[in-house]
Amino acid sequence: MPPGISGSDFYYILPELVITAGALLVLIADVALPRSPRASHAALSWLTLAVIGATLASLYPFVNTRVEVAHGLIAVDRFALFFKIVFLVAAAMTVLMSIRYLEVEGAPPGEYYFLILCATLGMMIMAAGIDLITIFIGLETMAISFYILAGFIKPNQRSNEAAVKYFLLGAFSLGILLYGMSIMYGLSGTTGLRAMAPILGGQARDPRLVLAVILVVAGVGFKIAAVPFHMWAPDVYEGAPTPITAFLSVGSKAASFAMLLRIFLEGLPSSSPDWKLLFAMLSVVTMTVGNLAALTQTNIKRMLAYSSIAHAGYMLIGVVAGTARGVSAMLIYILIYSFMQLGAFAVVVLLRRRDVVGDELKDFSGLSSRNPFAAFAMLLFMLSLGGIPPTAGFMGKFWLFGAAVDAGYVWLAVIGVLNSAISLYYYIRLVVFMYLRKETMGSEPVAGPSLTFALVVAVAATIVLGIYPRLLFEVAEASARTLGIAGSLNALR
Amino acid sequence: MNHYLSVILFVPLAGALLLLLVPKQNEDAIRWIANAVAFLGFAISIPLWFWYNPQSGDFQFIERAPWIPSIGAEYFLGVDGLSTLLILLTTMMGAIAVLSSWTAITERVKEYYIFLLVLQTGMIGAFMSLDFLLFFLFWEVMLVPMYFLIGIWGSANRLYSAIKFFLYTLVGSVIMLLGILALYFYSHSVTGVYSFDVTQFHKLMLPYNLQWWIFLAFFLGFAVKVPMFPFHTWLPDAHTDAPTAGSVILAAVMLKMGTYGFLRFSLPILPDATRAYVPFIAVLSIIGIVYGALVALAQKDWKRLVAYSSVSHMAVVMLGMFALNPVGITGSIIQQLNHGISTGALFLIVGIVYERRHTREISEYGGLSKVMPVYAAIFLIMTMSSIGLPTLNGFIGELLILQGVFTYSKLWAAFAASGVVLGAAYMLNLYQRTMFGKVENPKNERLTDLNHREFATFAPLLILAVWMGLYPAPFLRRLETSVQHIIARVNTNYPAPAAGATIEAAPIATITPGQTGGGTAGTPGGQ
């Protein structure tokens, strides 16, 4: 055992250990299981779901924990817990979506599920990390898994292109991020965010620190696909296997927001005037460009990519507000966004059949008569993404804009609501295809049991969180309050 | 009794859920269920008329339960005289709209009735919510079903009209949402409590600057819905392309959402800003009155004509409201009901011939009174109601509004009166072109008169038109305390209602000439 790391530290990272062990187990099972594709695929997917379930269960002892472990490398707190739940739920939904998709595409399931678990592990570390090194390791673990997953459908050219683009641009942006982090280290002499905050507090206007902030914003901006660092997103989203696109747009984005909040609210609260301005500008261009570009898309995955860019813009509003309310509104939004986004992609997966790719707008024509439930689900997700009550998306947006108004950023909220009105145009356009157009050819779009289950979960969450979000609001607020050194958030207000 | 409002609110929604279970091939079963539910919804709301106590100035039938406690949002329902009447209008028009669709809708019947019933719950909810967030939720819930009603079952240009309706209303209301949030956070900074409780907001005194901005935000939300010039352009398109029932609901109820919003929120919560905005609103209203009427005069499309007449009539309603005196506001509320009744009926009337001939061109018709005498008679009564002929409902509303506006400004009153004159011009012109003369178009020779079902859709409207025209006192009585509450906030020239004061004087007295602007019994009006 290395010096300084005690047994209790291992106890606190139990969930991470469980998912690591589970991931290895999946890899072993892939080799050990008999080569009858159908049966072993089913077994592997169940095993993956079991691992995710076990990891979720292992989070339970830490519901009320709030400690720093391993000498301030990792924080076990409600904030991390909230994100870990989001990641694990997203991973489970992704697995449920993948089962038939992999069959249709004829891709090997073993490594696929292993990589999903690895990516999840990376995200969990990112949310828990309160040290630049830990955060970076988590980020790399996640990113590398996604590079491979994006190109997982080997015979498909688009998938290959997506992987290469994602890898090259991703590596480049990680370099920028790392450069920024190294300057932060150089100025403070520490990589621990909480140790760094008071040291950097005295030199908030230091141009080197400003440079570091800009570099880190650029690096993080790439990960959350904020404009102008979003160029990769549409191509990668379009080319990657659909369930991976879903996981990428939810898990990776949520984890990057967790990292962003940790770095800026825990490590750099003192230079908040600088980064708030940066993020405010980023937020405005991100939602505006995302929504305007989405207006003209005819491929549903690209449309959802641009829509997800726009949503990153909305979430940034919470960062700009920078208050505990802003953070809790972001947490609420991220969870709600996860369900609606995953649900929307689940419908796209449903349309993937042996004879139909199913990711063009016209493939949705007449869906309401061919599969009324899928059409209704998609209708709900579109309304929710657009922020129309009584869906969950409304509650999320409402409270995000509320946080902005509360923090004095009324102008940002105005731009936000106008953007969400613009976005309704393209969300509704999809609804027009589903409900008002005649059906197209191709075999019947039918969901298998696992996909149906995923859809039902997403639909239920979208409705319940829209009508009665009481619990979510309370949990998110409690989670937001554990972020940062006690009181620093209040000091920011 | 405790959950009375919830029952009224959720009966249509429950009906919609019930319809989900019926296989879509059973179209007749679906029609029967939808009609039964809509009728039931109306029937159970009728006791509201009797149980509502007009003497008490407070909100009644209150229901409160925590909804999102961490932000102070509540499930908070309650009604006063204003919302009582509008809810009754809604449930009645809902039943009529459902009944009128029996043969008009033959495609996707199940979805149609589901949307119609969900819409019904949304509208009722908006009228009874006393929690601002809950109100906003219902307010927005109405958009989607209406979008589908226009988009799926509408006529030629339906997709364009539907999205236009949707986006216009949406842009207005999201800005309103920001106003709500600003109000919410300000109220917390003063009271220390996070709450969307509208009755608390009614007691707040906001700084003038904040009021001004919040009024603007609310104005954008409500003015689009009313619709006020220049935000009205969605209305003619939406009305023209909507199916008959959609137009009826849109005209009779949804437009009232805007005026209701002003009366419930803008006026009492933002009194200083309201006074400051009076000239602005008055100018827009006057433009709306004249412009709407002139454009209506020029229409060749029957339904479009009625739609533009709505723009003009609703502008009169707004002008009456912003006279900010008891007579004007009372008149404006009565006129909202009248507009619901007469314009709702006029859209039904267009719908009847549209279903038979599939054209709305006025020139296609002529001499219909020969072949459809009952229809022509009803149309005549509703035309008279719409232009405000004495003994019918429209007269009472217009008289009160003119009186109220006259007290404020004689010039405005002249413009308001011009709306009445122009209204007579385009309505009588329409009537003459479609009903009188010879039947020149051979296609019109065999048109059948109203059947029993169609007659039944008009019957309640006819009864109400005559009732309100001859004996409006019960309606005025129900409005009295509600109007006093609004006035007490917004116009300090009128004394606040004494606590527990009973109103004994006949409310009809408020419209006797010579007693300009008298609110409560015998109080002198004044500037």
C-alpha cells in the first residue's frame, strides 16, 4: 500500500472499485462465454446492467457523507453523488438501448459494454475529483473510451470518420486544457482545487491567471460542445452508434459540467468576474448558434446534436449565475436533460431497422399511426427539450432562468427564453413529420422489451418531473450546497 | 365541497385518459364518451353559479396543497366572480365545441377528442389558479392541443397557421415568465418568503421602475393572446384554418385568457405601471377597434371576417378595462362573456355552412334564409348580439364600456362608439350578402336546415344572449366585489370596499345614466 493512502480511502471509493471490477468481469465473461452470439449478448448486457445496479447500490452508504479522501484528491459529497447517479442511470439506459442496436449493426458486444463501464468510471472520477490530476485522469478515462466507442461500427464510414475527428480534436483540446491547468499549478504550487483557491485569491488580476482561465474555459468548452468549440459535435453525433451518441451527449456533457463547476467554483472563485463574463458570452453564442443551426438540419442526429449544443448554452446560465441556486438549477436541468435526451435517442434507435437507417427527418413520417407510443414519447421529449409544460424540460428551464434573474442576469434570461422559443420551431417540425405526414415504407418500427423499458422510464421521468418535481428540487439544492468550501458560494452572491 | 374546483378541473382530463383506452375504430363510442364527458364537465360546474357567494369579496372554494415546497410553489386554486363566470363560459363552450364536432370530424377522431378535452382542462386550470407558476403551467399547456387541432384538422394553410399561433403565443408567454420570476424574487426580498401566491402579490407595493418592466413582460404575454394590435396577426390565420370547434374555443375562451391576465395580474399587482401604460394601451386599442373593423369590412372570407371582428371587439374590451373605473371594468368583463357567446356562435354558424358546402367565400352564398330559415334566424339574433342591439347581451356590455370610457375621456369614447358603428356595418353587410336575396348559386338550393344536434349547440347561447340582454343583474352582482378589489388597487379615486360590506343596491343601478362610475351603492364617481 503506497504511503499516505489508508484502507478507509479505499472504502470511500467503493463505488468506483465496484464498477472497475464489474468492467473487468464483463471483459472476462466475454471471453469465457460460449460463442453463441444471441445468448452471450443477452448475458453480457444483463451482466452490465447488474454491474451498474451494484454500483448504484454501493453509493448508498455515502448518501450523507461529506469528506475529502486520499489527501484531497477526491471528494465524497452529495454533489458527486448526484452526478454519479446521473451517469449510472444514463449508462443503464444506454445499455438498454444498445441491445437490439448492436444486433442490427452486427457489432461485438463484449468490448462495447466494457468501454461503456470504463467511460462511466471516468465520469464518476471527474465528478468526485477536487484535484486537477484526479479530474484529468477521469477525463482521459472517459474520453479514450468514447474515442473507441464512436468508431465502434467498423464497417461504417461515418462511424470511422466520427472517431477520428473526435480523437484528433479531443486530444488537441485536452492539450489546451492541460496547459491551462499547468499554469494554475505554476501560480499556486498545488494541484488541489481547495488548496489553490485562497492562494490564487490574491492574484485574481494576474494576466497569467487570466490566460489560464481562458485556456481552461476553452478546454472545458470543447467537452461540453460550447460554441465556438462545438465543430466536432454534429459530425461525431451523426456518425457514432446512436446509443453512444446518446451517452456522449448526456454522460460526457454532464461529467464535463461537473468538472467545470469543481474547477471554477472550488478552485477559481476569486477570479469569478473574469470567467463569469467569459461564460456569459459563451452561453449566449452557444445557445443562439446551436438553435439557429438546428433549424436547418434534416438528419435527426445532427439536429439533436445542435440542440444539445444549445442546451449546453442554457446550462451555462447556471454557471454564470454562480450562486447555490444557479448550481442547483443546473443539477436539476442536467438530470432532466438526461432523461429527455436519452429518450429522444431511444426513439431514434427504435427506428433503426435492418432495412432502414432511420435517422433522417422523413423517416419519422407517419410514426404516430405506425407506432403511437413511440410517437407520443418523441412528442413529449421534443416538448420537454423545448421547455413546454407540463413536461420536465419546462421545470428545468424555468428554474435556470429563475437563477439568472435572481443573480441579476436578466438580459441573459431574456436571450435564453427567446432561444427556447426559436428552438420550438425545429422540435415542432419533427412533430409535424410524426403526426401530420403520411407514413413511409420500411418494416414496422417495433421496440423490443429492453428498449420499451428505457422509453417508458424516460417518458415517466419526463412527465413526473414536469408535474411533481418536488423531490428533485430538494435533492438538487442539498447537493449544490455541498459544492465548494463551506460558504464560498454564499460569499459569491 | 373541498375539492370542488379540482373536480371541475380534472373531469375533462379524466375523460381524455378514458378515451385513450377506447380502440380508435370505435368512432361512435368515442364521440359518445367525449360528449358525455364534456356535458358532465359543464353540468358539474353549474353549481358554481349558485354556490359562489357574491357578497364575500374573498376568493372562494380555496384549495391549497404544497407542490414544490423548496421554491414555494403551491397547488392553489380559488375563484372570484370574474373567474367564476369565465369558468362557466369555458365549460359551456367546451361542451358546445365537442357537440358541434360530431359530423365535422371524421379523421383521427380519437386524437381529436383527446386534444379537445386536454385543452379544456388547461383553460379551466388557468382561470382557477392562484399560484402564478401553476397558472403559467396551465397557460402553456393550452398551446399544444390547440396547435394540433389547427395543424391536423384545419383547412388549407393549417401548418403555417398552427406554427404561427404557437410561436407567437410562446414568445409572448416566455417573456411573461421572466416577469413572473422578477416578481417572485422581489416578493421574497420584501416578505422573506418564497411564494407564487397571487393573493400575496395583490398586497405588494413594488417600486415603480420594477413595476414598469414587469408590466411590459406581462403585457407581451397577454397582449398576444387578446390579441391587441399589432400582435394580432396570428389570429386571422389561426381562426381561418382551425376546425370549427377550434375556432369556437379560440374565440370564446382562449382570447379571454389575455384579458383575464390583465385583470387578475397586471392591474392589481402593478397598479402604478398600469396607470402609466393607460395612454399606450388606449392608443393600441383604438387602432385595434378601427383597424379590425375596417379590415373586417373588406373580407371576402366569412370566417376571416368574424376573426377580424374579434380583433375589433377585443380592443373595445381592452379600452373599457383601461378606463380604470368600475363601470368600464365591469363592462369589459361582461363584454368578454358577450364576445364569447356571440363570436362563438358566429363561428359555429360559419361551421354549419362550411360543413355543407366546404367553402367560406361569402360570394358563394346568398339567399340562404330561403333554404335555411331557422339557421338564418339564429344568425340574425347573433348578428344583433354582436353589434349590440338592445334587449340582447351585446348592448349591456357596450353601454357599460362606453359609459366607463366616456368618464375617462370623451375622445376615446368617440372612437369606441365608432367601433360599434363599423361593427354594425360589416355584420349587417355580411348578413345581407349571405342570407338575403335570391338563391343564385344552384349548389345552395338543397342545403338542409339545422338538425337537432346543431340546434342544440346554439340553444344555450341563444338563451344566454337574451338573458344577459334583459336581466344582466345576476352577472353584474357576481362581478361587483371582484371589480371593487381591482379598482381599489389600481384607482385610488374609488373607495376601497368596506370589509364585510353587503351590497344591497340593485347592481343594475350602475348602468343608469347620470350615475357615472358609481361602483358600490351610491358612492359618487369621480376623477
